[in-house]
Amino acid sequence: MMNEHAQGLRKAAILVAALDRATADTLLDAMRPEQAALVRQTVVTMDPVDPAEERRVIDEFLRQGLPSPPREPAGIELDGRLAQRLAERKAPMNDLPVGG
């Protein structure tokens, strides 16, 4: 079983992979460089994502909304426009280009 950090990294990679390139780049640009590099590497190296898992990750992101800024840099702070763009998506998530 994955630890919490690895699980969060996988979820971030799944989210980034589901976004169009411009939105993914915006999200990655908002991260600390070392965080963005880890997410990019995870996107490139992770096995294909089951569409049901992808949907769960996106749904979780939309349900939780934007996280509060962490006390320590342990997570990813997202721009509010990203949630809106995800909510407005109509195309299937698994056939979109990946940023990076």
C-alpha cells in the first residue's frame, strides 16, 4: 500500500494528466519546482490509469475544493480557475493531451 505522500503524488499526477496541456502547465507552474518535477515524473512513469480511478480523483478534487495553504509545504495549492475548468469539462478525460 502507498504511503500518504506517494498517494498524494499519484493523485496530483492523475489530475494533471486529465487536464488539457495549457491548464496542466498552469497548475505545474504554480507548484514549487521540485514538486512540479515529481508530478511530471510520476505522470511519465505511472501505469495507465483506470478511468474509474481518474473519475474518483477528479471528483475528490471537485468535492474538496481548493485546499487552505499548508503550514508546511506538504501539498499543492491550486488556482480556483482550475476547479472551474474541470467542472466545465465535457470531453472524456482519458483521451486528452498531457502537459509536460
